[in-house]
Amino acid sequence: MNPHLETLPSDFLYHIGYNKEDAKKLFGDVKFVVMGGSSKRMESFAVKIAKAINHPQTEPKDLDMTKTDRFCFYKIGPVISVNHGMGVPSITILLHEIFKLLHYAEAVDPVIIRMGTCGGLGLPAGTLVISDKTVNGYVEEKHETIILGKIVQRPAVMSKPLADEILKAQTDATFITTLGTTMCTDDFYEGQGRIDGACCDYTKEEQIAYLKELHQKGVSNIEMEATALASLCNKAGFKCAIVCVTLLNRLEGDQVDIPPDVYASYQERPQNLVCDYIRGKLAGN
Ligand code: R2B
Ligand code: URA
């Protein structure tokens, strides 16, 4: 999509540490790029998917292709597992470099999947939400950013067929898995209407009224990357999906204070579903 790239004699993807020449040699077979906020989670996903697809190596050190201290990077056959950090700026940097890597590698129709955590609206903690829609802080299906000093709005549309396909891969009925509208914010505290940040200029009543309004408008969950991912994928022509587990019901509170073992089990849920989906696709289903 960027005509300037053709004029570059070489291209170093600074935050992931690969260059144009590495791309074709190492990444031409990539079919799935799976990303999530934390590097630890993406290491455990690398091991999980390696076992699921019977990859000859299942030890993290044998799958690890990390080149920088910004983003971890694992390759497991046709799957890349990479962390994106927290928030729109971090995932945006990663997406530019991953898209160029896939482009230079001439990877064929790779799919981008984000696995994450979120706050739910009217859903019990532990629910999986597969985004069939993403909205910004104005509850519009758009991503807004500033380019050359001007506000630019881009569509942030998810692939409904892909979301449906991932939903169909779910076999664990011990918790709710649902399609939903995901709201993306630029902050965890005031940006998500919390009253437990370091500062807050609204009342508890105003907070509750706002969260109820979002719920009424059809928002299922709130996180911090969705519209950036959707809009850049729309722009660059990649299909993407987002699978997030709710850590709490925001209509009931702000604090994420679940016990570590419960937190660990919730984190497994998106990973297991994405693993099952990818295994099925690679098996030709
Ligand atoms: C979900 O969780 C993180 C904030 O705690 C953020 O990356 C997100 O989208
Ligand atoms: N991540 C978020 O962005 N918000 C929450 O409430 C929980 C996790």
C-alpha cells in the first residue's frame, strides 16, 4: 500500500530486528500471526500451539526468534507468536513492521489474531468475546489518529465470517463464548470510565450512567488495541480477529483483583480457542 517502500534500497524493521532480506528466507510460509499484550503469554502460546500442531520442537528456546527487547518473537511452523505491548501506539508500531515482514516474505493470505484481556459489560468474568465489531470512544466503527497534524479517521471493520469461524471452533462450554462489539480506548483508567485511577473528575453516578449507556449501545467489552488493529488490517488488506477474555464485569466495579490461579485459567481461554481454530484450519477444516 505504500509506494515509498519501492524506493528504499533496504528496510530494517527496527522494533522486531529483521530486515527485508531476512523476510523471504524465514517467513514465506507464515499463515497466522497471533499476538497478545504480554511476552510471557505469547511464550506459553508458542509452546501450546507447537504441541497442538505436532511441531518437532516444543521448548521455548527452540521456537524463540526474538531479536530485540521490545517485542518477543516465536515462530512455530506457519504460526508467529508475538507480543504487542499495551495500547494503540505499541500495537501500531508492531503492525507496520509485521505487515512489511509478511509483504516482503510474500506470505500468502496470512490471518492476524489478537488474544487479550478486557473488561466486560454485563458479562460474567471469564467470558470470551470474539469481536465482530470494533468501536472507538465515540462508539463509532472507526479509528482516529493524527497524521501530518490533521485528524484522520479510518474504518475499523472486523471480518464477520472469520469471527463466526472462530466461534464455531469453541468446544469448551464451561464458560460463555460470544460475538460482541469491542470498544477501544487510549487509557485503562479515565479512558475506560474508572474511578480508581490517580485522578478522576467525574462522580460515581456519572461513571455508572456512562457504562450503562455503552452497554445499551451494544458494547460488550472494553480494551486498548481493537480499532487500531482493525483499521490497519483494513488498510493493508489483512483479515483479522480479536478474542478477549473478560476479567471483570465493569457494571459491578473497577478493580481487577482476581486470584492468580483464576487469572491464569482465564488467560488460557483465548489461547485454547485460537489453538483449536488454527489446528482445525491447518488440518483443512
Ligand atoms: C487489555 O489489557 C491491557 C490493559 O490492562 C491492554 O493491553 C488491553 O487491551
Ligand atoms: N484490560 C482492559 O483494557 N480493561 C479492563 O477492564 C481489563 C483488562
